[in-house]
Amino acid sequence: MIEPRPSIGGPRGPIEIAPRIWWVGGAAADGELLGHSYLVEAGDQSVLLDPGSTITIDAVIENVRRVLDPASIRWVVCHHAEPDVASGLSRLDDLVHPEARLVTEWRAAALLRHYGSRLAAYLVEEHGWAVDLGEGRRLEFTLTPYLHFPGALSAYETGSGVLFSGDLFGGDSDAASLWATDSSDFESMRSYHEHYMPSGDILRAGLDNLRRRWPRATVIAPQHGRLIPGALIGEMFERLAGLECGIVRLAEHDLHLATLLAAAALERDLARAILSTSDLPELAARATMLLGEHLDIERIEAYVHSDTEGLLRFAPDENYAGTPVASIPHNAGTPFLDLPGTGDTPSIRVYLVLADGAALPREFARAMVQLSTPTQVAVVKHLAHRNAQRDRDRIIAQSLTDPLTDLANRRALGDAHLASDPSAILMIDLDHFKSINDEFGHDVGDDALRQVATVIRANIRSRSDLGIRYGGDEFLVVLREADESHALDVAERIRLQVERVPTSGRLDASGVTLSVSVGVTLHESHQDLGLAIAHADEALYQAKANGRNQVSATW
């Protein structure tokens, strides 16, 4: 945004709003801004946009003269034909370039001739919707029909990026400031559009057209109200797109109509907000926020009948993860939406949990329907993701599990994240295992290994310690955050319980008595795990050398 130049034209202009683009509007005697006129400097192809009414035309001409000779004006643009925009046209006839043309659209041209100007019409629809200004600059046009004139135009100057928006983005005029400074300036735009624009749908269509045509606008220069600098353009587009216009004024005196309009706006906002996500927690959060603007809502809950898991509750207190429940707790007065299952899609019931005593107005019930398809998509996606995660977890668990003993296998050591405090390593060997296999067969040997694994599992902490079948008849135990005393105590318990284990089946029939030898060491946080295992193996060798069925330690 270029700062005003107070030395040119006094406090009311002209004001350069972008390179070689000038505000040259006029004001009434009381200082009220009656409309904005703009001047594009382009040599003998200069442009005057919306010259103004008979009230302001003299001030506009004076401002133009302070920038350039009016005879340089080759083009006079009228975005539409209302008197405040064009009734002063005839005053320009003897001032502008002899070949100056009146740039407009055919519907406006039919009305503009009644102001008595000699300027011949230049219909944009017959000239590629543009005027060539030379030096690589163009003034481009597009229709913004019924906003608020059937043939209303908006224009864009390619050299500066200024969007001359006509009545769009207009507001109630005052003399306080030419520029919008923050989002509070939207309020004057709101009342202007609600009153003048025929409907919200037509308004949104016009806004979408401008955004598609000229997405890089640097300034919005409307016919009324305040100019919008680049930093506010995106916000003002979004806020205008949310308005309901036209009959909204009637709603001020008709409560039922006001409710209907609010419900329609809610339906549209829900559709726009929830179609952009298929994540269940985000979907529910957006819907709760929007519904909360109209209803005393506490939360949204969904209940899903899953073929594999039964009835699941999805609610914000568990981040919509899906918790198994026995039944749906809500009474008949709680509003809900039923989504029947079809094929692979489960049946879903969505509840709006309102504050005690609150009711759902009938007009807002339709808005709940907007939740139907997105909720089904989000739930199906969530269940599929959860099932896939379970399959991955099962495959990973299987890859890290010894199938004979159900303990971890050696690969699990790679995933072991040992605490910073000292841990203990126990290396356990089943005594005389080769003899058991040779004399009684591998089935009896397998039973023996399973018995030892059962004892190990019973003596370690399932959430922190790690029991591993290390290979053949060897087992490795990692006791996290264990000192010497705890490590020796666990090792001795395992040894004694294996010695006293009650046998059964083939193992019992064989008459085999089981025993283990155990080597114990500590693993410091900075120590290589492989080195600690080697020390435990040395201690195990010492226990076996000393006669087996005993515990040996090295520190």
C-alpha cells in the first residue's frame, strides 16, 4: 500500500494507492465520501474509472488535473450505470481525449446514454474483455452479474495488481479513513452486502469468479467504503463468502425466518468445513464448533456396530479412538442421526449431546444430515486403519516371538530400549539338554524348554523386563533398572522353581528332572550390550563348570 501524498491536492487527494494508480474521488460538503473514482496513469491511454455523480464530478476533475491533463484520458470505465457512478459523465465530454471511449457492458450502455454524454460506447464483451494500455499493461474485465446490477463489471490492472471491484467489497462510506486497517472494517461491508446483494449464492459465485481470474490482487479498490490492502484480502474474501444476503433484512422482524436463515447458513458451513477432512476426531471437532454457534451442545458421540468388535463408542474423552461398550446410554430425548449399514459399511448412530434441558430446534435437524456421509467415511477409514495397525502389530509380534516358548526371540534385542539406570543380564542354560533329546526324543526336549520358559515368564515384570529364547537351550533375561541384589534374587528364584517344576505328559513319563545354570552380570547404560551378554555367558560357563544347577555372577 502506497502512503497518501498530502502535498498533492490537500487532505482529500488525489492519493496514489499503487504505482501510477490514483484515488481521485469526491466528497460532499459535509466531508462524507459519496463514491470512489480511480485514475490509471498510462500516457495517452490513461483511464478514469467510475467518474462519479453530478455532486462529486467537479472534485474528481480537479483531482485528475493534479495528476495529469484530462485530455490524456482515452478510456472512461463505468462498472455499472447507477447515478452515483456515472451521472456526471457529460461534464467530461470536452475535457477528455477527442477519441475517448466509454468502456462498459451492453446492459449498462443502454442506460448510460440517458446521461447525455457524447462518448461512444466500447463494449468489453466485443473486445476480448480487455483494454490495452501499452507498456505491457492491460485493464481486464469480468462480469459479476447481479452484484448488484445485472451487467455489473469488475476490472483488474495487470501492471499494479489493483482489483477495481465495483460494488463488491463496498461498505458504508465515511471520511475517517480511506484504507481498511483490520478485520473490524468488515462490519461496514457486512451491512452493505446484506442490504444490496440479492443472495448469498450469487455473492459467492461472484467472489469465486474474482479469485479464479485474479488470484494475485495486491489491492481491492471498491466504489464505496474502504480500500483493502493485500494483507486483508484473503480474510475479507472468506468472510464475505459466509454472508447471507437479500431477504436477510426481512429476518430482523421475523424470528422464524431468522432461524431458517441461520439453519441454512449452518448447513452450508458444515458442508464446507467437513468435506475437507476424513479424520474422525477433526471432523467431530469442526462440527461441534459450528453447531455450538447455534446450539448448547456439549459433544458429538458415535456408536458403531462392528462385526469383529461389537458395539464401539467414539467420543471426545477418548479422542474418538473407539471403546467397546455394552449398550448405548442415551435416552430417547437425545437427538441422533441413524446411518444404516450397507455392505462393508457398519451401522452408525450419531448423537448430539446437548446441555441438560436443551432441545434441538426442528429447523436445525436438517443440518445433522450433513454429517451423514463424512461420518460414515471417517468411521470406515478409522476402523480400516485400526484393523491394519492390529495386523501390523501381530506380524511384528510374530517376527519377534519364539513360536515354541512364546518368549521373545533374539531379534527382539534390536528393539530393546534399555533405561539409563543399570540393568541386569541373566544367561540361563537348561542342564543336560542334549541328553534329554537323545534319550527321550525332541518332543520331551521341547516340553522341557516350554517349562523353563513358563518359569522365566512368571519371575519377570511383563511391562519392563524381557525374556528371550536366545538359541537352542539358552535363555536370556534383561532385568531393567536392576541392581546386584535384585538380579541374584531373580536368578535364584528361577533356578529353584525349575528344579521343583511339576512335570506332566511326556516330560513326566520320562522321569526327567530339570535344572538350569544361570550366569548374571550388570549392564551399565554406557556399556555395549553385546559385551554385557558376553560377561553373562562367562558367568554361565563358570556355573556349569562348578557342577551345574547353580547361579554364578560377574560384576
